[in-house]
Amino acid sequence: MVISQVFSEPAPSATLAERGMLLDALKAEMTWADPGIFADLISRWLPIARGEPQAADGLVSLARCGSPHWQATTGLAWVEDLIGGCYRALAGRCWLLPGWLGTIRSADHLDQTVPRWRRMVDGLAAAGDNRAARLQQAG
């Protein structure tokens, strides 16, 4: 890397191809089927997937397709069920979960689900997830 690149590109940036993929992913989230239609399937899948980091990130990906209110209610309940108290198995091993929890908090749709959100953030932080600990500190 040339020293001029260090100063002109202080942070990682997506290439044109990567930007296209990110836009495709965002478009897919916005046009995907309502996650609620998968409720029966998800209820059967949750006990099988419990405590698996990849399953948690997959469920978060699905939940992000729902409205902010749906994510803060049903989506949050599904993810808590998937975690099933297995915070140690997930802490620091989920790519999407902590960021999604931060997004839900900042979207201001938690109302009745604040205790559930706090339980999840506190459980992950207590198990050593640094991103969850930052969410605790932020409020």
C-alpha cells in the first residue's frame, strides 16, 4: 500500500461490485416475503437451531425483512427463543445479531419489549460479547 492511499482511504470502502451486491441485498430485504408467513416453520425450527450462531444470524437476516415494529416484537421474541439462554455459545460468534439489536433500539419500537431486549444484550455481554457490552453502555 502506498502511503498516499493510507491518507486518501482511511477506512475500508466497498468496490463498485461490492456496492452492487450490498444494494441487491438491501433490495431483497425490502421486497422479501413478510417473515410472519414463516411462523409455523420457524416454530418447528427453533428447537433444532437453538444456540447456533449461524442460525441466529440467519434468523436476524429474515427478521430484517419485517417492519421495524415487527422486528422489535415478533422478531425479537423469535431470536430470544433461538438463543434459549445459550449466550455463551453465541457471544462474539454472531456477525449480525449485536448490530441488529442496536438497530432495533435506535428505531424506537421497543415499547413493551425493552425487558426482552435488555435480557438478550445483558446475557451476551455477560458471556463476553464486546459489541453487546457497548450496547449496554449506550443505554
